[in-house]
Amino acid sequence: MLAVYAERFAPDDPLSALVVGEQPEPVAPEGWARVRIRAAALNHHDLWTLRGVGIKAEALPMVLGCDGAGIDEDGNEVVVHAVIGDPGVADDETLDPDRAILSERHWGTFAETIVVPRRNLVPKPASLSFEEAACLPSAWLTAYRMLFTQGGCRPGQTVLVQGAGGGMSTALVMLARAAGLRVLVTGRDEAKRQRALEIGAHETYAAGERLPVKVDAVMETVGRATWSHSVRSLRPGGTIVISGTTSGPQPDDAELTRIFYRQLRVIGSTMGTRHELAALVAMLDATGVRPLVDRVLPMAEARAGFEAMAGGDLFGKVVFTL
């Protein structure tokens, strides 16, 4: 079968480790299902895998891809939940310390056929295309959990999204606006701030700029560069939800005094559950909100999509189709 995979690790030149070629069809263990992939979306996680981050050498060759949608062996259109954990952790598989996401221990979605636990299949409504559905299981699911599960955001509240333009911030802005939140966005790039307004942000500000109001919650994925600004932007009793540290994990000032004095909450968030993925799919079905897709490429041309992501030349998702 056609697959896009890492054959080795290349920390300094990740695309040199990328192969678009043939791999054997996977065999489904008991309790697992085969899915014929129709569309799969690219994430930065895939570039990090090529660098050797989060994966062991004995797992190579590893088919890449966390996000996908397709047709199961019974002919159902499905979205694939990417978190593989212990089936005994029934309530929240993201809390399983031994969990992994597709392409870490198990072959990912950049292939004609994949196998996943049957419980990881979420029905795809007819209103969502395969390309749109394929964008949901990582960035959009993470954004959904950040806003509504971990952040507890409610209609009428004000939320700050740190960093304009990335796939995560795009999902946060669009979901927050659809849920009736007032959405503020910061970013260094004026063009990306303008795009944030076009997709639903109410106001945008330069990175680090003092806001005219205190917000109920901050969605933090940047880390060191924005941490102090996030803390200072919160109202007393407000919440920071953090799911990434793209600028580094160690802030210059942790702002601990401000955190305890203002009784702020700092909550970590990682991916989401299959039940949250089902809720996200239902939300998009009901509201008409759709992921932004920057480009759609045949999977055989996957290298061009990886090159675009590595170069930062994107606003929205790269989707590969079969």
C-alpha cells in the first residue's frame, strides 16, 4: 500500500528522512478495525517525528500521521481518534500515563489502510467532507478540550488566544466564536492578526500589548514568550489553559505571586477523549463551522505539503487525499 513514513531520524534536516513509498498492509488485532483512509491532515508532530522526537528507533519505519478520516470495514464513514491507550481507562484516556498517539508506537494515518481500536472510531456526519473531518482529531480536538473541558468557558465570557495564525490558534478562535465567547487574539505578524479577525476574532493586539480589559481565560500554547502577559491579562479567579510551549518551557518570571494573590488557575491540557471528539464533530455539524484548509494534495505528493509546513507558508491545514 502507498504510505508516507519515516525511515530514519534526521534532527537537522527532517525532510531527508521522509519517504513516500510502499509498505505492507497492516493486520488488525482482535478488537481493532481496518479503515480505508480517504483524507489525512498534516501536523507539526509529523515533522518532530522525522527529527526523532517522541519515538524510539526500534519503531522505525513509522508511518506518519495523527489525523484521518475514512471508511471502516462495515462501510461506515468515520473520523479516527488518535489517542491509543489502555481500554481499562474508561473515562479519560488522556490521563493514561502509557497512552500514545498514532505514529508514535502504532502506524499513523498517512497510508491507504490503517488499523486502530474499534472504540477509536467516531461516526462522520454527511455534512462534513472527509477533508474537513480529517483536520479534527489533533489541533481541533485539543482546542475543544482547552476551551470547554479544561477552561470551562461559557457564552458571554472573554477569552484571550495567544499567537495568531497557527493551526491551534485558528481552531481556538473559530470554536470560541461559535460558542458565543468574546475572542481576543495576540500575534507578532499584522497579516496573521488580520486573518484572525476574518475568521472570528473580535479584537487583535500586538504580542505583549496591554489589553484594555481583563479576560476570563487565556488559551496558552506559546509558553515562555507570552507567559507573563497571559498571567497579567487575567481577571482575579481567571484561568490559563496551557497545551504547548512553542517558544520554550521556562518563563523568565513564573509570576507566582500574582497567581496566588489573584487566585488564578493554571490547567494543563493534552489532546482529548473520543467522547470529546464526538462532541466536537456534533458541534461542527450543528453550527456549520469548518476547519480552514490551506491546501489539498494527493498523498503521493505529500513531500510538497511537508515542505510548506517546514517553511511556515500556511494559514490552515494541509490535507492529503486518497
